[in-house]
Amino acid sequence: MKQRIKNKTEKQKDLDRKLVQQIGDPRKKARINLSEIKKLVKQGATIDHWVEYDYARWNAVQLAAENGSDEAIEAGLLLIEHFDFIQTERGDDYYYSSPLGISIYNGHSKMAKEIIKMKKSKNPIYSFLRYAAVRITDDEKIKILEEIEKSFNFSKLLKEDLKQIKHEGKFGETDVRSNLRHLFKFCKSKNVNLEECFGKSYEINDAITWRFSIGNKHHWVAEEIQKTFKNGKVLIKNTNSNIKVNFYNFLIKL
């Protein structure tokens, strides 16, 4: 991308700059002229111009997602349709998240659902788990999951996105833990095969996200139980100060 920007003519750079100016600062809720944005894109404007926004540098797509107004939604979807930009969510920094992640975080569920319908996002369940927070209602969370289920192979996507959550060590985050409850409830209502996604060795509830530390390493409670015990029922309780595990009726084959 740096080389592409470097090779641009001054005219091309000016078009990119005008595109960002048309979107404006989301904090000021500037009125967006969609026809002017369409005109700029037709003339060759791209999303290669970046401006300072809070603690990072954002382009026109991110600014539109942050805005969330009806005009911004139309403008954002137009730009997402024309340009490939952060289709896969990853990392820790919200300021470098995808348009979908930004929309979900800000409670712009209408825009989030429209982005999902476009099928451009590669890991929307991950985006949901990471960024659905206090600005979005429980009902809207379910509606977002419903849109993901309509637009993607939900079971396959769920398995892949949860692997990413685990790989990045995000199961312990407050928002992720809260959103997992909505996710599990939704999966059960839709008869999603949870065993296929999570395995058959433990119940699907909050306990799957619990970890304990030995030295400098954290261990997943459910995985350690799976390694040691192959049969029987397990009851896991979080007593705030520690995790209590009870085992019942284990059959040990000799």
C-alpha cells in the first residue's frame, strides 16, 4: 500500500483527500453528500488518504463506520463494495479494526448487519465476540448473529473464529465472556452442532472460558480435564477465589 500511495499523482492524492473530507469527522456528525462521494469514486478517488482520529490514523471507510448515520451507512457500504479493506479482524487495537468491528463496537447494528450481508468479512463471529459491548442491546446482538447465520456457513465459521479467539488469548476478556453466553444461547436455539465446534468432552457453558495458572503459563480447565479423565460427569464451579471441580461416576477401564 505504501508503494501504491507513493506512486500516485497529485491529482489522485487530491481525490483521495476530498473523499475523506466528504465523510468528515464522525464526532461532528457532518452531513454526508452521497452523490458527491459517488462522483469522486467514479473520478478515481480511493481510500488511500488517512487522517488523525483520536489515537490513530483512519481512512474514509473507518470514519463512515464510526459515524453510523443513514448517510454514512450508504457511503460506507459503497466504499466497502469498491475497495478491499480489513476483511479479517485481528489483533488488540480497536483503532485498526475492520468496518464491521467498528460498527458493532459503536452500536451501529444497522450498518453491521448490512456489512455482514455483503459477505466481505472473513471472521464476523470473532468481530461480534470482541466488539459487541455496552452500546448494543442484547436483542440487537441476537439479530447480528441471525444475519451471520443467514450469510455464512455458521458452524464452520464458529469453529474457525473461536480458534482465533483462543489463539489470541481473548477468552478471558469481559466482553468476550459476556458475548459467549449470547452466542451459546443462539446456537442452541438454531440447533447448531456445538459438539462439532467445541468437542464432546465437556458441557458448553461459561466454564469453557476458565483458566488457571501454573508458574507463568495459563491452562484451560476443560482441556486439562479432557486430558486426564475420559468418562463421567464433571461439575465446574467458579467460587471467585478459585475454581472447584467435582467428578462423578467415572468408569475406569483396566
